[in-house]
Amino acid sequence: MAKQLAAVLGTGQTHHRSKRTDVSMAGLLREAIDRAMTDAQVEWRDIDAVVIGKAPDLFEGVMMPELSLADALGATGKPLLRVHTAGSVGGSTALVAASMVQSGVHRRVLTVAFEKQSESNAMWALSITPPFTMPVGAGAGGYFAPHVRSYIRRSGAPEHIGAVVAAKDRQNGSRNPYAHLRQADITVEKVRASQVLWDPIRYDETCPSSDGACAMVIGDEAAGDAVEGGAAWIHATAMRTEPTTFAGRDQVNPQAGQDAAAALWREAGITDPLHEIDTAEIYVPFSWFEPMWLENLGFMPEGEGWKLTEAGDTALGGRLPVNPSGGVLSSNPIGASGMLRFSEAAKQVMGRAGDYQVDGARRALGHAYGGGSQYFAMWVVGAGKP
Amino acid sequence: MRDVAVVGFAQAPNVRSTPGTTNGVEMLVPIFAQVYEQTGLSKSDIGFWCSGSSDYLAGRAFSFISAVDAIGAFPPINESHVEMDAAWALYEAWLKIRTGEVDTALVYGFGKSSAGNLRRTLALQLDPYTVAPLWPDSVGIAGLQARLGLDSGKWSEKDLAEVAARSRADAVGNPLAQVSGTHDGADLLEAPYVADPLRAHDIAPVTDGAAVIILAAAERAAEYARRPAIITGIEHRIDSPVLGARDLTRSPSTEAAGRAVGTGDVEVAELHAPFTHQELILREALGLGDDVRINPSGGALTGNPMFAAGLARIGEAANQIFSGRARKALAHATSGPALQQNLVAVLEA
């Protein structure tokens, strides 16, 4: 029997801030969950199962927090799954929830992802040095900066491209009422004048560190049909993993990302993603990852992703608006960042993206990556059934 | 939707301490080789990979990423991970096969509890604002649970010792068990309390270990196993974390999962009970009578690798089907304090 149809029925997210000390972890999760359930017009009795995701437990200092959060998640008496696949986890979590519906096991599944970094210290959590593993010692930016330098060298991209991405995403974020950073007056010049943190990544080209959560309700065909104004139908999903280090690994254009994208486009029946996808929410924690992932995903040939960015084609109103919500550069609750990409893609095709709605968006990409550019999760959602 | 079968199972020796890393690679590589040999499959034949482990147990962030090195994951693989016992990773893989996206999946779990102080580490699973700061450890909480059953007359210390004696005697036939031996229940009762009313024999040992299972779509299972174990039901539920808000002498989540899968005619059951009294709770919750053989492997009381022991219960139940000793077997996995979260699977020939 073929895979069952599944659709996003509604989405919700918190206001993202560096420290949400006004709420507990349970309160943060419920802020996103309650909004998603209202948006989906479902009650607790409609929810068959709950799938939760977040990045390392050390980020909050709580082991398997879903156990103590079971009541707040509305999961008591129901199935509860906890996913952890590094930075891609928000995307993977949504895909596990989707598979519960696609396999015909459940009719409506609540999925939620979060990070409350203010509970602990993420820099500490990432700085533990296990035996036989080379320490990074410089946080995520220090890890990824050499990949960016390599990209610039290989592609010959002009050095202002990163600033173009950062200014665009932060301006987009100013249209998003939930965004952590909302900088309507930021310019390419201002970004280029900000301090270099990890050459060539400047302060304004770096994602913030956020507390936040994102939730979605995913349902079967009958539930999707009942959504007023139309659900976001899941057209294709893909996940791929490769090891962190091995001889000859291409960290700029990882094979796992290329393979995931190829499988995704194949399942969605897409042969020319740049023309057939109307908008993309791509996981861009440092500005230069926009052109890098445009190539890895197959939107542009290798070495030419920056040309789409430079031409303004990834801005709102361009050929392929990328991160109209403001993206990871505007809000980064790590475990939730991937689910935000997936849910923002869904909002676009449901016509619920408010001030950053892409006109006529019918098919959208949600993308997440994690670890050392080695974990990839992505989906294509559409306004029509696949 | 199509059925899914267990076609291969292997586990590392259950031991108090291994010299390897906390990412499990040294324990996983040999048992991956064993399941490939059992099934005739190789790495490139596996459609989906899913694992269960804990960063807190490993004492580091992202331990599961290093575990991927045990696979040799290039070309890239279709892979996922749960921060739970790998029995729930098996559930995710079961879903994936049922969607029709893949025909085979390899599921693994690993835990190196010797790297830390397990009973204190597990205290960090409790409510971080109101309970964990008091550091009630996992053995202490199980002791409170056992005490409630003793005081209400649901079981006696002798009942608990008999569970331990049977488990250890069965483990004599299991070369991978950590604890085994023939004991008289009465002898065991002369031992001192570790956490009143629990004695050493009531408490699963601290174990390093790992387990792996290969699943296949039922229509292809006969290619990989002579007698595949078809998963005819798999369900899981969670109870409230508030220890004072539920009757700890029962397991409503196990009852609900058992009702959903149907436990009638089960001949043998592998129950994930890290404490003797929890086996009694589970047997009652699942309605398993005296005619059902419990834990022929010796169970978690004779080897309890965290995040792998639940998956190993499914594997041991499958072994009963593989070997022809049973036609219908039940497997159970637990997670969280005092049997908070439970999974029940039924496997049939």
C-alpha cells in the first residue's frame, strides 16, 4: 500500500528572545503548542501522539526533559517520541511526526521542538572534550568559518555577498512579529562595518542565541481537507547523514546534502527547483551558508549560488525568496530552528505568512542541517495535494 | 499498511565496565558484523538507520554523532536518532518501513553507564525546578515504589527475591549475562538492604552494553531469516511524571499499550524490569498469567545496558520465534523514573 497523504493543519511559535526568563520550559512549549492547536483548530482529544525534538540535553542541563514535561505536552496517556539529530532536529522531528501519519498509524500528531538556552550554557555544553575527538574550542562559528573561506576561494564570490544575505534576512525578520532580531534599518554597509568574529564572518552575519519553541499539527488527508483556506500538503521528505570527518570529505558542499536534495526533488517530481519552488526556508546560521546551500540543494550550479544572492533574487519579490521569515539569522532557538524552517514553508503555502507572505506561493522548501554540516532534513510542502 | 518483521538481533556482552569510548563504537562494530552475517545483508542494503542513546549518560553533547562512525556512513545514509531507549528507535524504523519508503532498517542502542554514577545521573530526568534539586536517585525512587507495594500487601520481600532467583537461574544459560547463579530465595533475603526495602538482587546491575536489530518488510523477511518474527502489534504510552500524582504500584501506560496490542495467547514475555517489584507490576498490567514464561534470557536484572536493554528485550523475544521455541512472544521496554514510559510489542512466527 502506498504512503498515505499527510498535511500541516496549523503552526505556532513563541516570541524568540535571548532569555525567556518569564516562562519555564513547560510554559515556553505551551506558548508554541497552544498557538499551533488554535491555528489548526484542534482540541487535545484530537491529538493521537506527540513528537518532541531538541538539540543536546546539556543545553538546558536536564536529561530527557520530555519525561518531566509529559503533562505539559499533553502527552500523558499517549505515545510520546523524543528525537535528537543535532541542529537538523527540528526538521527530523517534523519528519517523524509526518511518518506517523504517512504510515497510517495516527490521524493527527502534535509535533514540537524547542531550546531554552538560558537554562544552562550552550558554550559550556559544546566545550566538553571527549577523548579521541579533536576539540573545536571556538563554538560553531569557529568551526564553520574555514568552510566559508573555502567556499569563497572555490567560487570566487565577491566578499560582500555575506553582508547582502545578512541585511536581507534581518530586514525580513523585521516583518516577523515573533523574530528575535528585528532590524528594519540594517544595510549591507552596516553589516560590513560590524566586527569580524571569525574571519570572514562578522558579528551581524551571525545567528543570535535564542530561547524559543515551534509546534505544528500534522494530520491525514481527511484532516487536511477540512482546513479552512487549505492545508500545507507534504509532497516529499528526505533525511541524510554522513560522518563528521573522513579523508576527502567536502564540508563546503557535503554529499549528504546533495543526496538528500536529489531524493527530495525526485519524490516531489521536481526537475528544476529554481523554477518549480516558489520560496525556500533554508537553515542559514551564518550568512554565507545561503549561497553554499543554494548550490548544495541544486537551486544553482556549483560555484554560482552567490550570483542569485547578489542579483537580489533571494529577497522578497525575487525569483526565489529565501528565508522571508528572517531565518536562523533572525531567530535561533537551536532545537526549534529546523522546525521553524519547516513550519514557515508551510505557512507560505497556506497563505498565513502575514507581512512576509510570498505572493502566489504554491510550493515551498523547508530545510535543516546539523552537526558538522553532516545531518540534513528537508521537506517540500504545497498548497495542492501531491 | 504492510507488516514488519525482526530478522536479526545481536547484543554486546553485558559487563560492568568496558574500556571503550562513551559513543559505543567499540561495542557496536562487532555486533553489526554479527547481524550482517545472520541476515546476509550488508551496509549498502540497509534502507534506514535509527539509534537510541543519551548524551547525559555519555557525559557529552552529540555522542550519537560519533556512534555513526561504527557504521561507515559514506556514501551518506538515511538516518535518525531518538534520545530514548532504542526500543523507540525501533518504533521509528517500524513507521518508516510501513510508509513504504524503505524495505529494511537497522536499529541500535548503546550505553556506557560505567562512565559515571548512574543512579545520580538518572536523577537529572526529574522535574528540574522542584524535584531534581533534591537529588532523589533512581534506586531511591524505585525503593519508594517497592515500599508502597509492600505496605499495601501487593507483594512481599519474598516475592521479590523469587523474581531475582528465577532471573539469575535463567541467566546461567545466557553467556552474555552480567549476573547469574542459582540461589534459594530465602538465602537472598539474608543480604543487607541497599535502599530499604531493596537488596542488591532487587536492582539491575550497572551495565555497559549495546544491542542491534535488523527489521525488514514482512514480504521480504523470508529472504533474511528462516523464521522471521513478525511484529503484529507495537504500542507505547507515557504516564505523568508527578510521582505523587499516580499510583506507583500500577503502570497505566503499560496497561494501555498492552490493551492496544492484545496480549492473549502470548507464550513468553521479555519484560524490561530493572527492579524485581517492577516485573510484578508489569505482569499484572499486561495480564500475563503463570503459564507465560517470563524473561528466559534472565532479563534486565541480569544485565541492563541503558538505552539498549529495551531493544534487547525485543531481540530476545524475537530469538524465541527464530528458534521455534515460541509462536507468539511479547516484548516490553521502559524509560524514565518508576516505569513512567512503556512500550509493548507482540511478535509472531
